[in-house]
Amino acid sequence: YAFYDQTGALVAPTLTGPVSTTIGPLSAATLYTPFFAEMPVGFQGSFLATVVSSGADAPVAAVSNNVNYDVVGDGTAAYNAFLAGALELEPTRFEAEPEFATNPVTDADGDPVSHTVTVTVFDQFGDPLPGVGVCVDVVSGPNAGAGDCGSTDANGQSAFTYWPNGTLGTDAIRVWVDLDADGVVDDGETDTLIKEWVLGEARVLDVEQTCESGSTETGDCTNTLATQHTITATLTDGAGNPVEGVQVLADITAGPNAGEAVVCTETGVDGVATCTYTDANASDGDTDTILVWADLDGLGDPDAEEPQAEVTKTWVAAVPLRVHAVSRA
């Protein structure tokens, strides 16, 4: 419903547009002007009531007119009420959220973190409108190609959820609401949202050893007594993205070199750190057990929540060099 002055212009309290009211079955609504404190003093004009929607078996029976509660000084006004025919609801605008969001590609358990775009469509009265076509598409970025179409639900909303492929970067997401239902993208029917995917919260540590043969192993490895041993540790976020700038530490927890110092580096841009130590105490066949961990909290101790791995190193005596002499006449 709306109030109009004698020139046909909207006036307060419906200055910017009509206001809607829901009337239940076998009910009535009284629009008593003293409730409208914004109405101008001495207002003369008209009141137009429009049936927005009603069931076939529950039409609006009547709208009274020429009502005049002429009480001096209480802000009332005389007006005429006209009943128009049922009005078809039309989508006029929409809102898409969030406009910008930043999320890690994985959670603390290493699982992908989803992103949801919610679109709400409104009719000409500013109320949520069901049954309107909506399409959401990732048009650029690491997850380009993801998308789907649907219709607004009873709350006037349509939601689209997708999961990242684990690659860091920024997705541009286009929202299209077919306001005129012509199947063509028109001006005013689209919006662009931004989604930034950053390093995941999970931390995964992969450890390899360099063996005497030059090969790398994830388990036990054999080296010659009194030589240097190298361990390579790679830290990722669970989606395979390298984690830079984390100190990796290692302790020899058992074996002939237990307690000896192990020198480790921070992870580089590739997420890789190295740890080295030289055998000082082993005999042929002795084995060291080495615990390697990413010191996420910087306290220098391997906490339960910090990614870690255990490897073993077996030390063997050098193979004697055999010389075969050949005499020549």
C-alpha cells in the first residue's frame, strides 16, 4: 500500500515506495493513520491498496474507503482507498554475498575448505522472491570452470558451493540473475565476486634420507662409518603447496650417536629443509633412530600437533679396496 498526495507523488511513510502487509485467512487489517507519524500535517490525497498475491480460494473481500477519523490534532487524515487488481511480482534487484572472501585451501585436518555464494533476489516491494533463475560461475582463477545454475527458494535465495582444487590464487566469480527471464545476460543482471585462496592450515612433513648409493629412502638407509648423513624434509599444507620459513629440527633419539647435534635449516620457498650430522660413535652394523619435526611453535620441542617423522640410519664399515696386480714380462 502507498500514500499519494494530490499531485500523485508518494508521501511519507511510503516516500520511497510501497509497503507490504500480510493478511492471514479470514483476517483483516486496519491501516490507522495515527500510526504513521511521518505523514505531513494537513495531508490530503489518496491511499492505494494493491493485492500482491492471494490464493484462488482466499481473495480479498473488500477494502473500505472514504474513512475519516476526524480527530483534531491526532495526525489523522481523510483518504480514499482504492483496490487494484492482483499484481504480478517481478524481480527487480539482487544481492550476492560475500563480495570478497579469503580462505585457506585446506583446514587443519588437510581437508579442502568449501566456499559458498548466496544470492538473494527481491521483488518490486523489496521482499525476497522465489523461482528466479540464478547462475554462478568461476570465470577465472585456479578453479575456473566451476559453476551451476538454479532457482531461488521460498526465501528468495539460491546458494552455490564449490571446493578448491588446492591451488593458491584468486577466483573471479560471476553471478547472473535473469531478472527479465529472457535467457540473455543483460546490463544490471550480473555481479562479480572475488575469492582468494591462501595457504592451507594443515601441515604435512615428508622426510627422505640420502643413502650411500646416492638414492633417497623414506625408511632405513645405509651409510659408511664416520661419514656425513643428510636428511631432506619437505613441509606442505596438505594440498601440496610448500610452506616457507619454518624451522625444521631433528634429534637422534637412539643409537650410537644419540645426543649428537643435528644441524637443520628453515624451509625455503619450495618447502624444503635439510638436516645433517656426521657419525662419531658407530661401529659396523649400528643403527641410529632420528626424529625430525617442523617446529611450528618455535619452542624447540616436538609437540604432538607438530608434523614429524622418524627414520633410521644404519652405519657400515667401508668395503676394503682390493688391488689386483698383474705382472708383465
